[in-house]
Amino acid sequence: VLLDGTFVYGGAAFYNVGVRYRGESTRNVWPRPYRIKFPDAREFEDRERINLVSDELGRESLAHDLFQRAGLPSSDTRFVTFYINASLEGDYLDVEQVDNDFLEAHFPGDDAASLTGNLYRGKDGADLHYRGADPDDYAPYYLKKNNEDADDYADIIALTDALDNSSDANFRAEAEALADMRQWVRWFAVQAVLDNHEGALWIGQGDDYFLYRRPSDGRFILISWDHDCTFMYADHSIWEPNWLASTVVKRILNYPDFTRWYYQDIASIAANEFSVAEMYPRIDALPDVVDASYRNMLKQYVADRIPELNSQIPATTLSIETNDGDDFTMTSAEVTLEGNCSPLRDVLVNGSADGVSYPTATTYRYEGVLWDEDNLFAVSDGLDTLTITVHWDSFHGGTLTEDTLIAASSYPYAITSNIIVPADITLTIEPGVTLHFKENRYLRVNGGGRLLAEGTAAHPILFTKQGSGYWGGILLDQTQEDNRIAHAVIEYTREAISNPRSHGVSAYGARVTISDSIIRHTDFSNAVQTYPWMGLDPTIYLLRNEIYDIQRDAVHVTGGYAYIQGNHIYDVRHGAYEFEGIEVSHMDVTTPAVLLDNHVHDVSDDCLDLNDSSAIIERNELHHCGDKGISIGDPSSTTLVNNLVYSCLGKSEDPHSGACIAVKDGAVSYIMNNTVADCRRGVYVYEGHAGDGGGSATVVNSILWGHSIAALELDALSTVAVTYSDIEGGWAGEGNIDLDPLFRGPQSGVYRLLEESPCVDTGTAVDAPDVDIRGVYRPHGEGYERGAHEFFEFFSCYLPLAMKSSRP
């Protein structure tokens, strides 16, 4: 029952305060302890309550101070003198009440802490044991100290469920999700240092402590209360909770990770916050109400407790127990190292804590993956460092002596030596294999050898670097066998062999099929290169690959035969250097290169560059190149059908650059149903090198529109014939027009035709292709369209789902 009174302090009077004795166990203490409650309208120093403690003032003051200096929330205290009706009642310790005012003062970073963070005071029985799903089973033990109107104990129920019922494997994760376990363990460590016999939670069943659910992260922290039974027995065990505390507290303190924190915090507090250097001056500074003998008792406890604490921490030193610490060999890529360790120092393996766990407080286990043929592990705890070498008995490269299968594995193979496949040997690489090549190592297939590296869409083969250094790529040297690379990723390559030169994939006088793969991240080298070698011509089938981030030509094929279809090539550049998307050189007219359905863009020079070559170029989309879309020169003979070329940027300092299609230096080109738009020039026919002569082009059923210099231009040494084409600015020839083609969305790269386009149904049927750039059959209406696209009504995908209406 609160008695009405007036509280006077510093000349200020506070009326209608409530006054009562505090504490059931201290009411027989003299002077008697008091609690004073202030009206909400006028609090004292932003406090609703004052607790005046009259017993064990030194213990209470030093304990709260130690909690605070250890980084844990605890009540502020001060020594005061208390009078009742002008009569001296006695000397007291003013202990800050843990309530909403406390939360606002001690948790300023928590927004609206007093409104959203639930605060509970533990009463006997608040032992963190799970009591089921009924809130009524928790209310008597976890007393709400704020948010009382919300009769909700869901957070306490979830906390106790996690602490009591989670599996050992999930205990830490589930506990840390709901409680700041680092804070909890340090809180228990301070209790151990102080040998708190008040009961509370450390060695009691859940009295005299608070639980606060921090709104900033939604996790519970512990706040201590009542410290009159601290500084008790210096020789007591720090493991008193094992026979006096609740099962949940035992589980927390005996969980290996938390046990290590417990030891570490005890040692740290003993050496710092609780050291003689820190504690003795604070004891000496206690007021006279704490007499000299009492102070000496406190000092003696500190002096005796510190060595006792240290003696109870295991003095285990670092060791490697696996194979008695001797080097050993593994056939699998997984390695486990185990040993002893100090609970005070965390173990690092090769400078990292990754893979390290602690089965007990004084043992460690490291689980990792081997990355090399000989793997050196340095195990350190900051004081000692031990080393052990694990040899990996696996495939690491070298010259093959028999047909070899590299089997699928969950872990990468470390290629420490060059892989050499000699004559009559086949190297087969299974789907899902990852090969990590050391710097400048490479895979070389010599004449008569064979490579079969065929992954799947779900399990591609990965050829990549080990560490930061680039590797030397795949070199096929004079092997005319059926070499195949499918569903693979080939990355981080550079030239490591100079004669012949290695690139991402190189075929010198060799035959290879590369399909459905990714080739990327070269260091000043081509992604794919073929070249005649030692009297042997190369043959390459390059099908449906993605090739990007290339610091030289993406594809450079010379001589022999090349069939290049369905590839996406982009981001081909390196500083100021000029590189091609696809370069074709010296392809004979009897075996012309075939370039179909490729998408090439964002290259620093030409999308397609042909020199002294014959080629069939159909259904390609080419745009945003630094020079020309298609450059045909050094007498080449080409057929261009159904290609879309646009936004060839060119260079202002080069008068010949920026053409969609350039035919020059004696080259001959037949250009049928192409759309060329929005470049400097559409089709440019000229002599590029003195003495080589001009070019010759035939343009049929094509659209040349939106160019900044000219749609069609030729010099005096060149010839051109144009029929049934839409030429901006006009051009003489049968069926030619000069009308806006009405593209659907050229600003977005959409050059299909609107139904009203003058190019719909107005092309010639003579030699017209059967399909358009996307495979839509021609004619799709009453006649053939001009340009690369056949008109049809379309939906979200490019399929002929509906016929266009008939034209009158």
C-alpha cells in the first residue's frame, strides 16, 4: 500500500507521491528500504520511481557499476541521505528502477523503445522452461512491466520454445534469432565473476532479473537486478549453474560455442573491468557508510577471485590431432582437420574462420576443400601456428597415357600441370565437372588425340582459373578427330603458348564443334580462333554460344571451313584497341563460311569482318559497333540475306567508317532482303586501299533508311545494281521507292514493319528467300516484303499467330 507524501529535493517539492517499504526480505533491515512513486504528471529527474536500498550498499553499487563497465545495461546508482519529516532516516543507495524511463535512458537508439519493446520481470519460476502454448501459464512468472494492455506473451513463448525444444544442431541459430546470445553469455560471465548468490537466473530458478525484447532487432537481452548477495565466495566454481540453475541455463552455458564465450568473457572481465587496478580505486571511493573493514573484505574478494577464475579456465594449447599432426594423403576433395585448442582464442585455418567449428570448448574441427595437389594448411590461434600438408591424390593434369575420364564431382579439380592429350588418346569430361587451372596452365590436344567435353544444360562443364591468374585456354593442335565441347563455360583465358598461339579455344589445323556454351573474360586474347597449320585446314562448328567480355576478336576464323550459327556475341573491346565480333579470312569459294542467326553488338570495331573470303551471311542481327556492321574486302564473294544492321557508330576521323555494309577492294556481294538503318551510311561500295579496285554490289528487296551521310554511296571504281529496294533519297532501278518504311520502333531496335508500310507486299519474288530473319515463312501475305522482316500480325512473341488483313 502506498502512503501519500511530499518529496522535497533541492528546494523543489513533489506532492502526492506514494511511499512504501520495498522488498519482502529486507523489511526487517534497518534503516528500512523505501520505494517512492511519483505522479505521471511530474516525475523526478525523468523517473517515475525511486528505490532506496539500505542493505549491502557497497555490493549493490559495485555490482551495477561492473555490469555497466562490461557493456551490459544496468541501473545507475548513487549514495544519498534520506530524511522523513526532517528527521534523519539514514544513508541509502538510490538504484534506478528498470521500467520505461530506464529503457528510454539506456536504449536511445531504439525508436519508441518504451512503446514497442516488451519488458518482463522474472519471478520465481521464470526459468526459461517451455510451458506450452497457453499464455496464462507464463503470466505468473514473467511479469509485464510495460505494454500491459496487450495481454500477449507470444514472444516469451517463442523464446522458451527455441531455448528448450530446438535440436542441438539448430540450437544456436534458433536461440540467436530470438535472443542476443553474445550479450546473454557475457551477462552470465559477470554473474560468475561476482559469485552472485541472490539466485536470479545464474544459479536460481528465475527471480530478480529482467527480459527486454529490443525493438531494434526483435531480440531479447538480460538485465540484472538485486546484487546484495554478490562478492560472496572467492573460491566458488564458475560452474555452479550446472547443479543449481535451470536446465535451460545449463544448456546455454554448456553449448560449446557459448561455453567458449563464457570462458573468454570471464577471462576478459577478470583482466580488465574486474582487475585490481580497476576495482581497488572504486572500492576506496565508496563513501563512509561503507566502513573500512567492509572495503577490505571487498578488496580481498577481488584479489582472491581473479586467480581463482583463471585457474578454472582450461589451459589447453593448440594441436593438430588428425594423423598425429603428420602430413597425409586424401583421394577425395574434402578434408577434415581436428585438434585441441584454447577456449580463449579462436582458431583460424589459413587466416580464415570459415569451416571451423568447436565440438567442445577445447577442441576444434575444420572442414574444407582441397584446392591443389599439395595443400598447406596453417592452423593458428593468434598465439601458436601449426602447419600440415594434405596431398590430394586426384587428377591434376599431365600427359595422358591412356583414355581418361574426368568424372563428375561435387568439388573442382585443381589442374596444376598442363593437360596434354597425345595421339590415340581420348579425354572425356563428364557433365558437372569443374576444372580450376593454375596460372598459364592449359589443355592441349595434339594430332590424333580427341577431346569430348560435353556437359548438359543443368550440369555444364566449367573451365576456369584458380586464384587471380588467368589460364591458357584449350588448344587443339592438328587433331582432325571429332572434338566436341558442349554446354561448357570457358572463362578467364589468355595466351600462354606462342607457337601456335593459344586463346580461349584455338583450333590449329584441327576440327572442333563448340555448342551451347559460354566463353567469356579473356585477357587480351580471342575467344575462339582457327588457323591452317602444318598443311592441315581447320574445321569449326560454332553453334548457339554466348561470347562476351572479350579483349580481342570474339571469333577469328581463317581458312578451312567455318559454320557459325545462333551465337550471341557482345562486349568485345579493350581500351582504345579495335576488335571484331567475327572475323573471317581466306575462306575458299568452294567452302564458303556460313554465318547464320547470330546476334552481334557492342564491339569496338566491325561486327562482321571478311577478308579474302567467301561467305553466306543470313539472318544476323548486327548493331552498335565501333565501325561497320559488315565489312567485306580483300576480294571476297559474299551473299547477304535477311540481315538486320543498324546503329553502326563509326568514327568521325575515318571517312570510310560507320557503314552498315561496306563492299570494297575488289569484293563482290549479293545483298537480298536486308534492313540497314540508322548508321552513317547504309551500303558503301568503294576502294579502301589504293590499287585494290572498287567493290561490286547487287541490292534487291532491301531497305536503306535513316543514315546520316547516305543510304547508298559508291566511288568511281565501284558498281552497284539496285532493284525493288527502299532507298532514302532515291535510286534508279526497277521497283525502287523512296518512302518512309514505317518501322515499328526503331528507337528501341524494332525494325519490323507496320501494316501500312510501303515495303509490305511490294518486293520481288525472284530469288527471294523462303523465310525472314526470324524464320517466318515468305510470302506471308499477297507478296514478298522488302527488308529483313516479313509482316504479320504479332503478339508478345515473334510467331505467326494471326494472318494480316488482305490489302486491296
